[in-house]
Amino acid sequence: MTNSNNKALKQIDSLYPLKFNPILKSIIWGGSAITDFKNIKPSRDGIGESWEISGVEDNISIISNGKHSGISLEELLSEKKELLVGKKVYDQFGDTFPLLLKFIDANDDLSIQVHPDDEIAEKRHNSFGKTEMWYVVNAAPGAFLYSGFEKNISPDEYVDSVKDGTFTGTLKKHVVKEGDVFFLPAGRVHAIGAGCFIAEIQQTSDLTYRIYDYDRRDAEGNTRELHTELAKDAIDFKVYDSYKTEYDKEINQPVKLVSCPYFTTNLLELDIQMSRNFKKIDSFIIYMCLSGHCTLKDNNGNSVFIDRGESVLIPAATENLLIIPSESSKLLEIYIE
């Protein structure tokens, strides 16, 4: 075996399922559900988001387990390249990790917003656009969210409705429950309502146009900045027949929820062990644990325990993974096709 082959094998051997320190975001609309869900002690109030795995500038995730503990996702990606994320992914995104994974706890209604697509984001902000999806982990009785338009309005009517406070009446309101899924391509107007606890998968971008914020004011009496005019060109004003993603639940079988150019997300509900083969997937794989807990064992003899509220990144060099639930468990499985 050549020295170059030996070096490549050592690089693969040094990779293993990776866990990260959550990046907890104190936000005015946040509650205490995130720290309770993730079993973080002591419980903290006012946490609106937990950034589970992030390549967003100034919010880069730090590895928390194994020999790479303490180094950043950015550093590891720069060293391991396609072994970590896959050749196709690395060729497209280079040393930028392409997805951001979050848990969101809305203790109050979030602002109504929209995200620009790649073309607008690149032109205006030198950034990726922001296509995303939501999985409702749980919801209080009557909790709702907005996704898309209920009726046709023109761009000028949109601006007028924001000014006169009637904009929410143009939006499609969805009362939600655990397990509901919404795909939100860039350009779709949306907002999370109070009482929703959500897992979010999105492009690596923190770019948001805030359209309407219910005229809320801070302690000093100031309103938050709105981006009503910027959003005008970014909004998809088309009314669609359906905004909610429908799927059939299955136990001990992967169920595809969303497949788009930016990510594919499967739902795994299992009470027996499941084997996953990744030889044909030229991508990293991420698991977000929504309930229960499991042991993940890869083909290189590495294993990691994933509990409710935790997320694990499986390197692209991994060929096979065995998922062993300790009890009935639910996972989201995310990768790029």
C-alpha cells in the first residue's frame, strides 16, 4: 500500500460521529422549553433558538466529543474537506458548511418575514439565500403558524396592508400539532406563532427580511426595524393549493419528508435497530433526535449516544450506520442529494 493510501486511511479513521456544543440564543420571544427539552441544567428562560450545527460566520459550531473536541466545524472541514461533507458538496460549497440546524421555541408570536433566494441574496448581500423547512416537535393547543398567502394580492397592496395593519389577514393560517411539516422555499412569507416548538433545517444563511412585527415596542418604546420594501421583490405572491407537507407515517422505515436541491430530510420512527447504507450518498448525514435516545455505530467501529434534543453529524466517509434505539425513538435524518 502506498504512503498516500496510508495517509488517506488515517484521515478516514480519524473521523467519527460528531456532536457539538449548542449555541443558545437569548431572544425576547423565547421561553424555557429548549433547555428543558435538551436537559440542560439549570433550566434557562428566554432561549428562543438552539443552533445545533452551524457554519454561519461568527456562529461556528464547536465539536464536543472525541479527539476533535474543542475545535470548530470550520477548522475540521478545512482539513478533512470531502471526507467530512462529500466530494459533490465540497466542490459546491468549499469550506462553508452548507446547512444550519435549529430548535426553535416560540413563547410569543414571531415577526412575519421572508427570505430572499440565492440570486437576490448574492446580488444584495453576497450571501446564500434561505430555503428552509419546519418539523413541529410539539405545539400548545391552538398554536398556529403562517405559511404562504390565503388570497391574491399585488405587491402594492402588500405594502398598503403592512402600513394599515391588515397584512396578517392576507396570509394562510395553519393550526398545528406534533408531526406537522412545512417546506418553506425562499420567497414564501411565513411566521411561527406562540406555543410552537420546531426543528428547522435551512441553508447556511442568517438573512431575514422582517415584514411586520405587530407594532411591538421594546422597553424604550422603540419598534424593530422592518424591511418591507426590500422584501417586496423577494416575495412569491402566488397562492398555492397547499402549503403543508403531507406524508404517511411508518414505523421502522425511513419516510421522506422533503427533497430539494438544498437538503433532503427523512423521518425515522423506530423501536428496533435500523441499518443505514450511505455508499450512494455523497454527503454528510445529520441526525436530530426528537424523542427517545439511540446509539449510533458506524462501519469503522465508532459509536455515539444521541439523546432527545441532541444532533449528530455523520461524516461522508462513513459507509454504514447501525441505529440502536434504547426505547421508541424519533429522528430526523438530513443530507444533500
